[in-house]
Amino acid sequence: MTPTGSARVKAVLGESVAHVYVPYDLPDAVYRFMQCFKPKLAVMIETEIWPNLFAHCGKNNIPLYIVNARIAAKSVANYQKLSALIHPALAQVDLIATQTQADAEHFIAIGGIKDKVKNLGNIKFDVEIAQDTIEQGLRLKADLFKDRFVWLIASTHKDEEAIFLQLYPIIKAKIPELLLVIVPRHQQRFAEVKKLCEAQLTTVMRTTNAPVNAQTDLYVVDSIGELKMFYAAADIAFVGGSMVAAGGHNILEAAAVGVPVLFGPNMSNFKEIADGVLKQQAAIQCQTTEDVVQAVLTLYQQPDYRAELIAKGKTFIRDNQGTVTRICELFEFALKP
């Protein structure tokens, strides 16, 4: 759906798949797209509801699924206002496989057929981290970040980097070997983040291949597709989008790599995951900047606590896996001749 998504498909899957953009949801555009590709199965992710595309699938008996489906409670009323579009669209769907029971109830509330809505869990729990990726991260830590306590801030948004730049000298005063690593969420912001960071701290940009020395305060990852490797190179990781009103980001990759996870107060897009991981005491939520400072210092001072968070994080993921298998079984059934 986006240039960033297209780049990730090419980087991860290469020539094993053909990637094209979904057409605008206009009857003629959808018709030409379908005539060209003649799909045997249509799978939408999360909250992708396209009335014309769905109508074409129904008219042509193309099995249609919405998987990992989710709708925020605050969005239900907005979808209900569009019932003339949403109800007929959802009537074409063979199954809506939701992330949580709450999501299932939300889809039913906006017009999903009750018998075709099932809570199958969240596919994000089925994250797999290649051992090569972890080993690359550990080598990076040993070579580039040697003797540094690495505090990674992942998937930052506008105005979020500034928060951590202000906190860095406070924490640095108590952790002399501290190195801040920032990974912006969107590549179009790389230049903006570079300018902001270089104005305040001694900064190295990933794409310059410059070394990190004792005077380096900050390392900015201005590249795509390397976040998992940098999680493996970190001592602790703070998942961004959560200190500003962006709804947070997926914390499961960091936990799966094996790094203690922190996040801020704004996790509305991942509420169930955040609630679950906190219930298991497998991560730390920081409500304020003071909480962030205290959490970083505590984790630095208590390596046993870091190890405990890592172990609990991996258990939390393992206990919630299996959704991908359940969904694939549905697809196999749909594609049977």
C-alpha cells in the first residue's frame, strides 16, 4: 500500500513474490486489476475495507478474508455512520479473523455477520527472528558499540526524538558509557532527525559507516529493515510512538530478539498486547519522562532484572503463538478444488 511497504517486500521476499499496489477502490480500476491478475483468494489485513473490491470478490466467488482484523473502540461509531457502504462490503467476507474478542465484537457492531467473525488471535505473536540476525546484532555490539551501554529508541515519530535528546544528558551523568541509538519510524524523516540530533549531540549516522568512539553520544539508524538487528545490539529498548499521540508500535519483535522492553503511555493501537505484557510483568511502561529516567537507571544497575524481563517477554510471546497456523488452515480449505 506504501513505498515503504513495497521496499520491505522486495528486501525480505525478493523475487519469490510479485508485488503490485492495490488499485484505487473505483469500479473500473478494480475490474481491470481483477481481469489482469485473476486472484483465487483475497486476504485483507487488519482494517482494510474496500467496498468495490469486496463487491467484485463476492460477485466472482473469490474467497475473501480479513485476517489479524482489528478496530479501535473509538472508531466503531465512525464506521456505523457509513453503514450503507460497510454492511454490504462485510457481507461479502467469508471470515473475519480478529486479534481479540473485543475486536470481534467491534466488527459485529459495524455490520460483520456474527457467524463469520472469529477471534483467532494476533499473528504478530508468531514473530520469527533469524539466528543470523541476532548474531549480526551481537557482532555489531561487540565491534561498533564496544564497551557502551546501548539504549535503543525504536520507531520514533515527530517530536519524540526531542524528548529523548533532553533525557540523554541526565542519564549520561550517571551512566558514563551510555550510547543513545535512535531508529526513526519513517524514512522521509531521516534528514529532519539528522539535523535535530546533530544540533544537540555528537552524532553518527548509520549510512555514513563512520565509527563510534568514546565521544559519540548518539547513533541514528537512517536505513530500512535493520531494526531487529539493532534490537540484538541493544542492552535495553524503548519502543516509540508511545511518548507522543501515535498509538504506539509493536513491542513483540524486541521481546522476541531478547532485549528488555520499555514503552510510553500512549499504546492505544496495541492496547491488548501492552496490557498482556504488563500483566505478566514482562515489560516496563513509563507514564512520564521521570519514569523513563528511573527505568533506564534501574535496568542499568540490575542486570538480573534485565534477564528476568527478557525471559518473561519470551514466555509471553510463546504462550500466545499459533495464529498463523490457524489462519493458514482456513486458506488451505478455501483453496481446495
